[in-house]
Amino acid sequence: MEKKQTAVGWLEEQIKDIFYVAEASEMTKKFKSVYEQAKQIEKEQIENAWDKRCSYGVVSQTWRVETTNGEQYYNETYGETKK
């Protein structure tokens, strides 16, 4: 199954060439720090939304209650793929 891309992952792809040129600059270091924080926040939001969805007993398209938790869902759907 091909992994989906998050909004924060998309942002990284769009601006990585800009920061490649100035890899050691303070701006690049700051961006990487902020990016990692944003990625973690987004991951937690996705996991929490999934957990909340499951706690309400929402059924999947196959009409069964989902048994995965938010972390499992995130990893299966958006899990990091190293490029």
C-alpha cells in the first residue's frame, strides 16, 4: 500500500531545495527544528482524531469496528518512508 502524504510532509518537499543550498545556515537549522515540531503535532492530531473516531464506535467501510489505535493508523497510512 502506498503511503499518503501529510500536509507537513508536502511542505517539506516544496521547500527542501531552498534549504539544500544553505544546509548549515542558522535559518536552515531553525527551520528543521520547527518542521520536526510541526510534524509531531500533526502526527498527534491525526492519531487523536482516529482514536476519537474509534471511541465513538464508528464502523469502517467493511462494516466492522476498527481495532487499530491512532498510532497504528498513522504508521500504516502516513508512516515515514525514507527517500
